[in-house]
Amino acid sequence: MNIRRVNRIDELAKSLPPSRDLWPAISAAIEADRVVAMDSAPRRSRWLPAVGMAAAVALVTVGIFIGRGITPPPATVAGTPPRRVRPT
């Protein structure tokens, strides 16, 4: 067993190539995942943003109508008599 001691960092090898190239396997796995993701992903409709905006406008409109229906009637100012309607 031959153990070589390194005393300084510049004694290390400048480049050490790997025993085998791993990139082809990594690239194939990435491409396989991409193909599976493309096939299994649901297609989004072009109408989806428009439907979302329409739903938002509808919710705001319903909220306004509900808010107008539950507001209390305006209060009379103290010291002024309420208006009386004269029968004709």
C-alpha cells in the first residue's frame, strides 16, 4: 500500500477526469421526466383568465348589492323634526 502525503495544496493534481462520464445518463433522465410531465399535465384553456376575472367581478357585484341591502337608514339630525307628508 503506497500512501502519498500532500503537504501543500499545489501538489494536488490540476485535473482529475472521472472514471466514467455521467452526463449522458443525467440528460436522458431529465428528458424522460420532461416528456412524462408534458404528457400528464392538463392543458390550460385560454379562457381561464377571462373566466377568473368574470368571477371576480360577479363576486364584487354581489358583495355591493348585499352591502347596500344591510346598511341602516340615514339617521335624522337631532333638533330637526322629521318631515311630514301632507295628504292631498
